[in-house]
Amino acid sequence: MNPITTILIAGSGGVGSYVGAQLIRHTDAHVSLLARGKHLEAIREKGLRIEEDNEHYTVHPAQATDNPGELGTFDLIILSVKATSLEATLKQLKPTITSNTILLPLLNGVGHADTIRRYYPNSTILDGHIYILSNITAPGTVRKRGKVFRLVWGSKQAVDPAIVHALTELFDTAGLRHHYSDSITLDNWKKYLFISAFAALTAYHNKPMNAITTEHAEELETLMREITAVAQVKDIPLTEEHITAALTQAAKVAPGAKTSLQLDIEQGKPAEVEALCGYIVHEGERLGVEVPGMERIYKSLKK
């Protein structure tokens, strides 16, 4: 395929804003942002400000809007909305999508590519996730903490090698550390193992991630084993080795870092309780896998 020249970031929160900023800053692509409220107003007025540990900078998207119908169509749409609003966003995006559009979800949770495929079966649907600690600190401003960043992408279906090449070139040019995975479903579950357990416990105890690893280590491992048990019944080969790797990764998280679920609950925003906790409970019930630890936390958080 030709180089990717038009990109929409659908969901310009902590994740989408950072990815979009790197694409704007380092590539020649026409990058638009789908945002809302005061964050959108600030981006329109002053640009999007990114604050990292060692540098701060501002970028200006080609367009910023809450109405994708006015944008035209795109070569690539990166979906980084909350899981709670994925389906509503997919409906809203209809005017921007053609059979040539590549759609890449970078959402919390698993199974999102299948949801997208139900709406747009003729487009190229990828799957993926991202490791990053970033959040909106003020309208128009996103803070990225620490050095953690990795974008993992792929597809459980065959993908045109030209598309893989075009995206690889794009992400390389943008300086986004990334990896194309031939086993994206397993890789998504490896990420889910990490974020589901930590999201549940940081929100439940209202403590940062480093406090969970030191003060609630046994509870953390229990949740990870419950998630692993559900995955294995679904023929997804998570193992004890993946739990060990997740705990090792957790030890590298910056002190005081909070999960997005914890922040959303603190700030009274729509929270991804269903995607990050309820999914394991419901799948456990459906598959006959007992998950009492996650069930207790889920019941508490969904009130």
C-alpha cells in the first residue's frame, strides 16, 4: 500500500494524546484528534502539550474535533477511547471509514478487535495494546511518567505484508517503540493479566501500584492466577511464567503511579470496571472457573 498519510486518533486521553503527539511531531502525516469538552477546547486554542520527565513540548494537530463527520476519511484510525464508549464511537466514526481504512484498537481489555470487526468487516482490523503511564493533568495537557512505553500490534487474521510494512515505517519514523506480534491474542492477555489485576487492586484499596506490590502481594498473585485460569480454559496459554514476568515488570513502575481505573473512580469519570474486572467474573461464570477474589472486588467497585 502507499504510505499512511491521514491518521485519526479516536480518543485523545492520556494514551491517544501521547501517540498522536509523536505522530504529529515526527512524521509528515495529516493527524487529527477526536476529543471532547475542555480538553478539546484547550487543544484548539493552544495546541496539545506533552510533559515528559526530561522535556515538555506542544504540538498542533491538523484538526481537532468532537464530530468526526466533518473530517473526511482516513488511512489509519487508532482507537484509544475507554472501553465503555467503544461501540458508540464505532457508530460515530462511520463517515471516516472505508474498505481501505486500517483500524487499530489500543484499549484496556481484550476482544475489542472482534467488536470492531462486527461493525466494519471489510476494513483491515488489527489488534493491539500499549504499555504507558500517562494521563490528562489539565485541559490540553498530558503527563507521561517514566520510561515505560511499548506498542504491541498484530492480527489473528492474515494481514497484507504491505500494510505491516507501512505501519512499521510509520511507527519507526515517529519514534514509537513497537513490536509486530504473530501471537497478538496471547500478548493481549499478557497485558490484560497485568492491568486487570493492578486496576482492580489499586481501585479497591485506593493505593498506587508500588504499594499494591509491597502491601498486597498475596492478593495480587491470587488475582493473576484467577485471570490465568480463565485464559487457559479459553485455550489462551497463559502460564505461571507470565505471572512472574508481570510481577517483575511491576517492580519497575514509578513510585506513586496509579492505574487509569483508579484515577477515573477518584475523579468521578466513567470507569472501565466491566472491561477490567467484570469480564473475568462473567467469563468465569460462563466457563465454570471460580474467581472469588475478582468477584469480591468487582461487586465492590460496580456499586
